[in-house]
Amino acid sequence: MIKSVKHSMPVNIVVANGLEAKALVKMLELERNHASAEFVEYSNPSKLRLLVSGIGKEAVAAAVTYLGEQQVSDDGEIRAWLNIGIAGHRDAPLGSAWLGNKITDQSSGASAYPPQLIEGFEVGSVVTVDEPENSYPLDSAYEMEASAFYAEATKYSTAELVQIFKVISDNLENPISGIDIRRVPSLIAAQAPQLLILIERMSAIAQQHNSNQRLPSYFSEVCSEIHLTVNQKLQFRRLCQRYKASGLEEELGRADLKASDARALIQQLAERIDRISEA
Amino acid sequence: MFSTIYIEEEVLEIQRVRNLLDRFSQVPQVICDRYGEVFNRKSQNFRLQKMAPALILAKKYGNKVLAAPSGYGYNDSKSYYFSHMLNCVYDCRYCFLQGMYSSANYVLFVNYEDFEKSITEEIEKNNGGGVYYSGYDCDSLALEPVSNFCSHFLPVFRRYPDAELEIRTKSTQVRCLLDIEVVSNCVIAMSFTTSEAAVQWEQKVPSIEKRLEALHKLQLAGWKVAIRFEPLILGAEGLAPYEALFAKIFSKLDGQKLHSVSSGLFRMPVDFHKRIVKLYPDEELFARPTQTTDGMIALKSTEENSHLIAIEKLLLNYVSSEQYYRCG
């Protein structure tokens, strides 16, 4: 089970069905969140979110859009996105699993290549099909959501933080028609050690990225007090970043930098940091 | 060394590629149609990809030899550059490549024979002459054990003694040069910044001492060696770091034997700078005031010109004015 995590885990997990979610809910100590009427949703206090999308590309795209739109913020923070699910392969053993390093949409023929920053995992290709695949023509995991998940999730995050993890549930010897769906939770649960590492690492990368991008709290304080146009907000944001990068964060909010209107404030901040930096 | 190797299907059967794939058989290998499917996609992040870059083996189409930007070269000969590789194994915060590409993966164009054809055509158009720069979009030597760039291209230039090849690098991978007969029209141009700048902004780059050792060996072996002081970034310490750097370099190398020495200020296209600032909003270098002229951004300093002149004066204690040029 996941260690009692105190820190934030900016990770969204999307699965196609409730059986895939079942093992993850236990593994990640998630609780049902009744905010959505459209999707079954779970979360934990560390901000980890799990959404059950339903099967197929349209369903997963809608789920990603639903979650992504909720999380859009203007502070530059991003979240990692992980699609976990079962898949078929012609001869891979049941229960084997890999991260997708090439995701091909069978109907369009287009491929996407999730950048592989995280080492130590089995990797392989994934083919997304519109109907269940029984013959598995390529040496790939066949499933029904990954290509749409990747395309949609990369609209809300950077490609390095969008990953696909597939667990083999059927193959030529154990065809999809004979699959015992009650085994799905145990197939996912068996991947717990790998999944926990993967989620932790994706979370760590997202947190590092967000930390690098984080603005001084002064930014939001001022934005809530003074009206700034879009352009002024951009200028003000960059000035806050410059103060922080120069180790001058404490200079922000100094009494002599108080101004009642945005233009005067921006001018004061710019003059001050230019003077200090040039010296 | 690489997180993944992506291979364009078209180059899969090239012997150079087969050799590489055999050598890195433990690295996951993924076949793609064109390298653009993997490299420089809109939603990619250069800074994150630097954590675990991949190698992409591809075929270069279109122009392979391009006219060098004005002010790039050290003499009035027609000058060109070619890039058999995109991106660099080092991670220098001031580098324009961070703003040029959204991907930090290394693209190695493996159709060397096509590059060779384009280069020789250009040389022949210039009556056997011209200056050819390698290392504009990459570091030509740093990946030599993988690319075998020198093994292929130095013999090409040996056939054209009036054409000149400059290999721009920060690498100490000079074994490939020391093991062969000197190519008299090849210049190894090593870039240096001050120790302070190197510590602050250059990651994975060999130390100044190791680079000097490599250049010293090359100089002793008879290779033409050049020094590039780029980018010059002036800090609160003033000229002292440059005095120390020059003293260190010229106590190790014979200044009179240097092919050339150049300096260049920190400059890059405005759009590249904007993208880099988005990637590294926490970087002090990019928090400094800037000024823009003709689409190029530079650090704003009222004393820039006087500092540059002072640095040049220091430098001319070690090399002649004929050896020195100001880049850009």
C-alpha cells in the first residue's frame, strides 16, 4: 500500500472501468469523491485523483477533459497523467506489464511517443483499437484508450508527464472471450510495487517542475488586491519571477514598493530590480 | 547513456545504425517513421527531457550545408556550417539550443555520405576553399564514441587542403584525433567561460583543466587549436575571473601557436530567450535586465563595451591582434 504520504502528489490516474479502479483504490488509499455525476471519481488527501472513464477513446477523452479543465490554473502548475489498464498481447504472459513507449492509434495509423524519463520499467508498444482485438497481429499491447488519453492529456500537461501503463490480461492462449473479469483487480494489484514507484516518480518530477515555476506568494496577494490587465499580469508575473530568481523575494512587498495601481507598481518593481541586477 | 533509441525505419538497415543498435542493445529501441514524430513536438519540455535524453537516429533531407550567419567566422572566406547532429550532451544554461528546440533528445543524422556529397560540392564550388563549421547545433566531439563523426569527415577534408574545417567543442574526447595523422586544415576550437561561469551555468561539461589538458595534447601533436571565449558574461566580480582564466589557459598552451582566439557576448534571438525564460524562470541569468536590438536579446549593461575592450586588452597580452577576432 502507499506510504502515508504527507506531501502533495499532483497525479491524475485514469482507468477505463471500475474493476481496474478497485485495486488502485485500495493500493493508493483513495476515497470516493461524489463531485461528479458523470464519472466515478476517487481522491486522497495528497491530491492524487483517480477517474473511471468508461471504455473507449471517446470516453477517456471526455474524462481527461473533465479533469483537466477543473485543474487549469494560471500559476503554471502541472500534473502528471497516468493511464492504467488491461490489454491483450499475442504471447506475453498474463500479468506482465509495461509502460508504453509507442502508442499507435489503429484507425488513423498515427503514433505518439511518450518521452521516457523514468528508468527501471519494462517498456513496449501499445496499439489502441476501436473494437476488441482477438488476433494481436503486432508485438504490442492491444487496448482501447491509450491514444486518445495521450492526445488529450498532453493538452493539459507536458508529454514527459503523460504515461501509459498496461497489464496483460489476455493473449492467444487465453483469449479475450474467455477472460474472467473478476481477475482484473488482482492483475492490477500484482503490479502494486511497480505502480507505486511509477506514481511516486511521476509525482516527484511534477513537483520539481512546479517548484521551479512557483511564484512568490506576493503575486497572488497583489492580484487579489489590485486589478491588473492581462498584459500587466504577465509583466507582474515575470517581475516576481525575476525577484525570486535573483534571491530578492523578500524585497517584494517592501513598504516603499506599495502602490495603489498596477502600472505604478510594475514600474517601481522593474526599476528596482534593473538597478539591483545591473549594479 | 540514452533513455531510449528511436530509429527512423528508413535508416534501420544502414550499417552505421546496425552497429550502434548492436552496441546499445540494452537500451529500449523504438522504430518511428520520421524523427519529427519524436523530436521537437509542441507539448515537450526541454528541461525535463534533459533528465534522460534519448538518441534519435535519422536521415537528413534538404540542405545539409548552410551559409554561416554573418559575423560567425574568423576570416573573409566564404563560410558554411553543417549539423550532423542536433542538441548537445552538455547542459549549459546560456545555450540557445534550449530555446531553439522543445526537445533535449539528440538527433544524429546518419546519412554521412549525403553530408559528404554536399560538403564536397560546396568546396568545389569555392574552388577547393571555404570555411566549414561543425558544432553549431551540437558539440561535434562530445558524442564521438557513438557518432564516429571525425573518423568519417576528417578524411574528407584531408582531400581538400584549401578548405578549412572548424570543430567547435567543449569535449575532451580527442583520442580519435591523437590516433591519426594531423589534418592540417582542421581546427579544434574549444569554448571556455570563466571558472565562476562554468560552475554556475555549465553542467556535465569537463573541467577547464581537463579541456586544457586535451588541447595541450593536441597542440603538442601538431593539431591546429583555437580558443573561443563565448559567451562572455560579465558579473559583479568584474575582470578578475577573466584575468585568472587567461593566466590558466596561457600557462598551459602556447598562445603564439594558437590558430585563432575569439570572444562573443551573450546573445540570442528574442524568441529563443522567451522560451528559455519559460523553462527556467528560476534562473538568475535570465532575471538580469536585457536589451533587444534587431531581434537579438543581450544582457543590458552600460559598461558592456568598456568591459569587452578591457577583456580584449587582457587577451592581447597573450595573443596577437592577427590571431584575435570578435564574434557576432
